[in-house]
Amino acid sequence: MEFSQEIFLNKLAQTTDAPYLLTIERAEGIYLYTPDGKRYTDLISGIGVSNIGHRHPKVLEAIQKQIDKHLHVMVYGEFIQAAPNLLAQKITSLLPASLNCCYFVNSGTEANEGALKLAKRYTGRHEIVSFRKSYHGSTHGSMSVSGNEIKKQAFRPLLPDVRFIEFNVMSDLEQITTATACVIVETIQGDAGVRIPSREYIQALRKRCDETGALLILDEIQCGMGRTGTLFAFEQFGIVPDILTTAKAFGGGLPIGAFISDKRIMQSLTHDPMLGHITTFGGNPVCCASALATLQVIEEEKLLEQVEAKGKLFEQLLRHPLIKEVRRFGLMFAIDFDSAERVNRIVEQAKQRGIITYWFLSHPYSFRIAPPLTITEEQIKESCAAILQAIDNA
């Protein structure tokens, strides 16, 4: 009964007519296990969440220690608690000096919602600039600034005063003006199929925001937390955002997000009106303890130093005449084929071989690979051999 497909399909709300329908009983490292013991290699990290693998021992230890103290005790921003204090101290120590103040929330879309509100409140402006093909979340505000029109149309009206420009096109930056409250952009567009901007473009974007007084929000919910080989992808482009958003892998498997900015900017949410942004479960102490342990694991196990070599090994091994293009940044891949139908067949064939890959919402003729950063060379070789077999049989 506990693994009943009927209950799953009828008592739990569905997101598609064709869910992946894999039954999982437990997980460990890069592997997921079914009730009958079949093992699957998780090459997508639960869609960008399990960057240090599933159930890392140090994360479990940190969670247990916090559970032994207390769970939720008060809404965000009122009580002083050790776990959020320590997490804020740690994450800001790893970031540039201007990213010194954290607001912890429950998810990526909430982080972006808070960032948008913060930018409008601080600047007193209304216009938001975002990018075509972008994805920032599924709640109303985040959907409003996401660039997939097919996903948005049924839910209009959405936020007004949102302008969309082309990603990595210099001339479009002129559309950022003194009326713009903020520009929100994924440092690397994930759902669009791993679209990587030039360094020159990102620096020009930063300059244009400086010239107009618009705040630059970098959404690193998917590309952050070591995925590209630095803790955050913006570190590789020579800029610093005004507001950074993070989630997914931030919690080590538990739900937590954050928007991070300068204390001077953040202070604007405390007055006119007071409680300008509130959340009941933001800064949950168990999630904060898990996130702190995750940051410590990334540091102690030197995972960032291994990302590029592992990414290159994948790229070297995944050679096949049917592959049209591979886009990669660190351990973040989009692999293009000639049709969405072929991608669906490859994903299914890979599943039959015990390999979990997935597609992109906004780019259906690619499939994604984004394994835990802890994956070994041998595991990469085994996974790539199975993927090539899946391509052959698709």
C-alpha cells in the first residue's frame, strides 16, 4: 500500500499525464533504490538538489543534532537561533563583501519572489527586465519573469511591467533604463538547455545596471552550489550581483532557499511597511543545519576542485553520431538531439539500464545531466557506457 501507484496517481496531485513513475524506497550517495532492490544512478541530482549526493553522513549528523534541540519555534526574523545564525555567518564569509545579509526562505521560487520585492522596494521603481527562455519558478511573480510563454498563458494576468530581452545579445541591454527596478537573470540559463553567456556580455550587463541604477539579481538556484566549479557561477565572470538567489542544492536535500544582498538594501524591507517580506518557515533550524553541513562538505572534500575534470571526462566519453551538440559548464550538461521524441526514447532506455536522466521544460530536444559532484571516475565511465547503449537503442 505504501508504494501504491494508484494512490500516487489519484490521491497526489499530478503535474503531467506521464510522470516518471519510478518507485524509490531509499537513496545513498549517487544511487536510488527501489523496494525490490534495483539500483539507479541519479545523474540529475534530483533536478539540481543532491550536489553532495544523497544522505551524506555529515548532513545526517547535523540534522540529528538539530532535531535533538528543537524544530520550528517562531516565524522568521524574531527569535535568535544558532542554526540560521551559523549558516548566515558561513555563507556570507564565502561571498563578496557586498553580499553580507541573508534572508532564508523555503524554495527557489520564494527566493526570487523576495528578491523582486526587495528590488522594487529599494529602488522605488516598477519595471522588471528578464530574458526570453528563462525559468525562475512557478509561483505568480516568478512565473511572470520567466520566459516560457507556453507555460504562462493559462495563468494570465501576471505581473505587469515585465520586459523580456534576448540572452547574450549586447544590443538588447539598451532596453534597461532608469525606469528599471531590476534585471533578473540566470547566470547560466538552465531550463533553456544550459545557455552560457560570454564573459563580456555579463560584464556589460553589470555595467548597464550600474549606469541606470537598476539592481542586478543573479538567479543561481540551479547553477550555484558548486555545479560550475566555483561555489557560485558568477565568480567565473568577474562581477558581483546586487542580489543573489540560491536554493535547490543549498539545503543538502532539505527545502531551503535564500536571497542575499547588502544590509543597506535589505534594511528597506523593515519599514514603510514594517514586515515588508515575511515567511513562517523561512530559516527553519533543521534546514539551516543541513545547509551549513552541505557548505562544509563542499569545502572539506574539495569538491569544487574536481568539477572540471569530471565534466571533461563526461564530455570525452559521450561521443555519438546522433548527438547534435553538447553544452557544458562544469558538471551541468545539455545534450541535443534531432527531436523531442528521440530524447524521450533515450531517457526511457536509460531508465531501463538503471540510469536517471531527464529533459528540460523549455528545451525538449535536449536531455540533462547534472550528477552529484561526488560522482567518481569509475561511476562516470559506467554511466556513459549505459547512456551510449540507450542512444543506440532509441
